[in-house]
Amino acid sequence: MNCQIGDHAVIIRSAIGNVGAIVYVDDHSPLKMKDGSKIWRCIAMQTVKARMLLGTVIRPLPPGSAVHLEDAQLRPLRDTDGQDETLTWKETPSPVTS
């Protein structure tokens, strides 16, 4: 399931120690991944670490700061499972034959 604008989400993948942090998914990011995967502009709900200066310096950012995160790094927090949106970005799988 992908995040949507307006979701609160937990960071589930981070190379710099942000796993478990909560963010608010604010908007689509102007940044783009080479493989076309989504990047979100998020608002940190707590202090998070971010790479600065082309990734060479890691510093803490206070709550309310904007951070850009890949959809694969996030798990939306919702009351219900919601609709599975996988087929909106991935082609339909081929039937399995035995």
C-alpha cells in the first residue's frame, strides 16, 4: 500500500537512524528517483536526522521540518487497510500455469 497526501506515516527504512519516526505526508516532492518511484515531501512530527551537503553531513532536524522520503521508506498509519494501490504503478501479474 502506498502513502497518500494527508497520511501520517512511520519511517520503516532508513540508513541514518530514522526508523520508527512519524511524519506527515504533505505533498509530492519535486525530487525524482531514476527508477520512477515516488518521493514525498513530508513534515517531521519529531526530530529526525537528514543528510546535508550532498550526503556528507548528517544533522538533526526539529519537528515541523520538511523532509523528502521515498514511498518505500514509509508505511502509512490508517484506521483501515485502505485500497491496495499496487496495480496503479505496477503492471498486472501474469496468470500462473502449472
